[in-house]
Amino acid sequence: MQDLEISIQETTNNTIIKFNTNQILINGGSYEYANIDEAKNSPLAQQLFYLPFVKKIFITANFIAIQRFDIVEWIDVQEEVKEQIENYINNNGIIVNESQTSDKEAIEVYAEATPNPSVMKFGTNKSLTHTDVEYKNIDEASKSSPLAQAIFNFSFVKEVFISDNYVSVTKYEMVEWNDVFTEVRTFIREYLAAGKTIIKELPKDEKIISKNNIEEPKPKLEGISAEIVAILDEYIKPAVASDGGNIAFHSYDDEHKIVRVILQGACSGCPSSTATLKNGIENLLKEMLPNQINEVIAING
């Protein structure tokens, strides 16, 4: 495994900073600690609490967020903390003893129809990922997600999309969901209950894959682009997530004032979603960013 590398990301709360990693840290879910006693199952968090300015620690699959007390500013200590985390993990330090967490929660999985008749949403009471991932075939999944790879073993599975606390599965037309959804739901529940790995590696460099399978760099979030992403995150994503889908920002052409978004999960390939979501997003962005948006183009992921 390559050495852990960390990038520092500011948040809207100036007392909290995120240390994003290029490796998966834990197997889904998240852990929050308010003091060293609460962090008994996390040797890393316990070590970080010895820093006098650390107030709270939040550990997820691909980042560690730390809240500070007001005795310091992050600019004065963030590099020191980054180096400490990198050294600890690269020396095989234990991040979280997941087997020593509190009593194992009962895993619940429910199946829910989506507006896309080819897609079924399988929601769960377990947090799965903090970074949305989409797989078009088993080869893609085999490099990144054992859970998705296992789901592809069902012959009727065409695509798999994993988000916060749900998995959206796209089927081929060879079967009807009424005949197979129970089997898939049971499989996912048993997989999660066994504590098996959900995602072992994030897509490298967080690249965006276009509909023509062209790898494109993730755009910088600044200016109008950053405002668009904030609006999508607050007003659009929660609504489409409830239907098993996702809207990902692709690009903003400031010369022609054109926004491109990628439809994922249940939104991708849905007979009605492209026009409906395009118009909905377009109207909202035009209203909230007057004179900055001429058109929104929706791309199926």
C-alpha cells in the first residue's frame, strides 16, 4: 500500500479543519469523540487529544476532522497535526479498533422503488461512505469496492452506486425487480452485518469520468463554481438522494454561463430525470445566481 498522504481543507467553521486522506481509513461509518475517554477504541484519536488545543475529533472513511479550542489558530498548527497523523498511520498505527466498538448494531436494509424503473434503492441504518462512488461494471468495482464487486455477481446487475447510507442498483431488463429485490436486500444486509469491507480504495485523485469515458480533473471550487456546488449540496442533492440518485457538479463555462452536471444512481438513464432535473436545477440556479446562468446541461453518469 502506498504511504498515506494528507491534504488540508478548511471548512465553513473556522475552528474545524479537515485532513483528507488518499487512503480508506475505516470500513464505512464514522466516529466522533469529544474527549480522550470517549476515544477508547481509537488510539489515533487518543494521541491527538494529547494536543492541548484539540476539542473534538471526527473520523470517517477518508478524512479526519478536528475542532480546536480558541487558544490557537489552525494556520499555526495545522502542518504539525498533518505530519503527526501521516507519521502515525504510515507506521501502522491503529486508527479505530472497529471490533471494540460498542455493541454491534442490528443492520437494517430496506428496498425502495425509484422514479427510474431500472433502479432500486437499498437504504440502510449504517453509514456506508462519505464519498459517492459509482461503478459501471465489475472490473471497476474490483479495484475499489468489495461490496459493489459482490453485488455485480448477480447476473442481472448493470451498475452500482454507493452513497451516504444507501446503495442504488441498476438492473438489466432480463428480470423484474419484484422477482429479485428481496434476494439483493438480504444479501446486502448479511454483507454489512458480517462487517465486510465496503470500499477499500477511493477513485484516484477524485477524477470525474465523462459519459465518453474521458477522465477529467476535478474542477477547482471557486467563484461561481463554488456557489453552484453549495446550492446543489443544500437544495438539490438531499431531494434526489431520497430517490436513490445524485447530482454531481461537472463544470461551469463562465463565458457562455453554462453549467454541466452529472446524473448518477437512479437519476442516470431515467426516462424523465434528464429533462425534469435539468429544468429544476436550471430554474433554481437562475433564481439564486441572477444573470450568471444561461443553461444547465445534464449528463448521464
